[in-house]
Amino acid sequence: MSSLGRWGLGQSGPLRSSPGRAGLRHLDLSIRARLALGMAVITVLVVLCVAAVQYLTLSSFLALGERQRLELLIPRIEGQIAGSRTFTSAVLARANLPRSVDVRVIQAGRVVALSGEFPAIGEGLPPGYALRGNHNVLVRRLEVRGTVLTLQLASDVLGVVDPLRAYLNALSVSAPVAAVLVALLSFAHAGRLLRPLARLQAAAAAVGRGASLRTPLPEAGRRDELGQLARVLQTSFGQVADVREREESFTRAAAHDLRSPLSALKTRLQGALAGPRDPGELREEIAEALCDVERMRRLTEHLLTLASGAQGVRLRPLELAGVVGEAVDRARERAPDTPLDFATRGDTTVLGDASLITHLIQNLLDNALRHGGGAAMRVSVTGTPTGATLRVSDSGPGVPTDALPHLTKPFYQLDAARGGEGNGLGLAIVQRVVDAHGASLAFEGGLPGGLDVVVAFPRSGPEAEGAAPD
């Protein structure tokens, strides 16, 4: 099973979740359908809210209009009453009132004039405008020729209700039509928006089926949320590829390089047990076995460092010159006959992992000691405006210029030029540590002799995942 398969990436089928949550939340609807349904519901809610405001506003305007209409009739009725000697219903008939309006005139608590079928409303109404039963009623006090009259005008509420009912009927048709139209348009627009996501899904599925994890994903160049998702996936696939390559490298290296020392150790131990040995021979056999064990220990450390990459790197401010000086002292103890000069200049404070940097320096020094043939060595640490530079120089046989770019490849060895024992992982580990610190590695020199290894550390550390400053 591929790494993507283990993590559930790249599968083209729908993602599975708990039945209860999936059933209650989305009913297994696609994003496109959910968007269309959601927009339809939102449209209905918005239309209803707007309609409620419009209904209240329209009702208020209609009621105000009806009151103004009744008030405009008062001067006409007052004129007819003032021009007549008596207050009778015939006077109201001559006022040519609308059919929807009925009038009642009250004098001293007694009805003296009545038009049409005035509704059954109490006579003792206070002055003003109010809704009484199914009628709009306007009550006014008039003084005609010294007589105080109460004028009551009543109109049917149908003048207000009918327009409101017509508005509601129109709303009952327009709201569903708007919801359906918005749902269809949203469904079509969502399909257009999700088309790049379908391409991204197809590309991720292809990676899961065995395509290269480093294949560029579509839509990664976009600046929207989809582009961010594509870049995150592309970065994640790259990290999975790094892990896979480290696993393969570790497995290949373990199978390749542990076989020889294990076989040699087994042969020596079998020889020691094959027959009687004097103490000198046994001591020699044990010493050779210890050399094989030490070789396997160093090889295992190298393999673990090579497999871990930049994971677990903790960057802290450290004085690079101090770390290098300690490693140089230990190298002098291991090789007291090799001239080893050390110099430092300027501020060499950088952000780094002391353990990994120590491993890097030890590998460089061991490489120079192993292949330098006992020639003089020089180590220097120089502070720069942007960081610090480490330089390890030896005066050994040298390396062909065309071989310099290959020195950091795992298992690459150049025994013919720089004879000695090794597993070809030292400089590969140096390159890994350099990458983890955002530093740069360069090789200078060539035949006929000498090699300079230059590592430039930045002052601020790398901007990469897995290397977190503390």
C-alpha cells in the first residue's frame, strides 16, 4: 500500500464519516446541491423578511390614505349641513358621498341624519380615527350655526384589505419562483466554481494510483482558497515523497553496508571459537571485532541521521565558533600526529541545532582526516553580516573537479583519488544538516591536491517546516 493509501489520500470515492453526523448534516448531498439548496432557503428567508417589512409599510400607507380620504369628505358634508335649515338624511344624500362611505350625524346624543347602512357601531365614540370591527371610523366634532354636532364617517376595511390580499397572493407566487430560479443559477454557478476542484481531485487521485508524488498539481498558481489548498497538498505530497525516499535510502543503505561488517564479525567470532587461541591472538581477534562493531555503530548513526532529515530540528542561538572548537579538540585527540589549525574571527552567533551541527563538523573533520593522508588541516569560523562561515581545508590528494558535484550523494565514494575506508554517507549527512539549517554547502579545490569545504550559515535560520525556532 502506498503512503497516500495509508493516509486515505488520493481515493476517488466519497469520504466516509459517521452515519449519524453525515445523515443529519448533509444527507449525503454534494457541495453543489447543498449550495443550491442553501441559496434557495436563504432567498426565501430574505424575500419573507422583505415582504414582512413591505406588508407593514403598505398596510400603514393604506390606512393613512383611507384616513385622509375620509377627512377630505368632512368639508363637503359640513358645507351641505351649513346650507340646510334642518339636519336630515336628505342633506347627506346631496353630498354625493362614495358608496363605500357611510355617515352618521349625532346631536345631543340623538342621531339626526344617517346615510346608507351605517355599521352597528356605538354612538358614543371619542373623536379621532380608529378601526372598529370591519370598518375604519373617523369621528369629528362640528359647530354649525351654534349647534354642536358629532360627525361619524365609516368605510369598509376592504379598501385596505384587498390591496394587502393581492400583495400576499403575488408574494405566494413570486417567492417560490425566485427560490427555484436562485437554486438553478446557484447550481450552475457552483458547478463552474467547482470545476477546478474536480481537476485537483483527479490529479490527487492519480498521485494515489501511483503517479509521482512530486508531480505539480493543477490550480496551484491560483491566489484564492483553492490555490492555497492545491499548494498545501503539493507540499504535503512532497513531504510524503521525502519520507518515502528516506525510508528507501535507509533500507538500501542498511542492506548494503551492514552486511559486510556483520559477515566479518561473524567470521572472526567463529574463528575465535574454532580452536585454542593464546591470549595475544584472542586479544587481536577481539580488537578486530570491536572495530567492526564500531563501524556498524557509526554506520547506524549515519543511517538514522540520513533517515530523520529535518524532523525534530530545534533551532536555538548558539556560538558556532564554540561548537566547532570543541569538535576540533576531539579531532586532535583522535589524530595527534595530524597538524590541525583552528581560527575564528567576528561574531559567529547563528540559529542552529547544536547536536546536528556537531555531527556535521565531526563528519567533515573525519572525512578530512581519513582522506587527507595525515596532511595539515585548517578549520576557520568567520562571522559575516548575514551569518557565519565554516571552512574545513585539508592538503590531501585532492578531488577531480568533475567529481565535486557528486560528493554529497549517498554511497558515492572516490577511493581511487582519496583512498581509505568509509560508507559514502558522511557528506550526504552534511548536506542534510545544511539543508535543515537553511545553509549552503560548497566544495573548492581539486587535483593535484587539497579540498576546501565551505558551509555558510544564515543568521536567522531557515523558513521551513520541521525546523522550528525555540
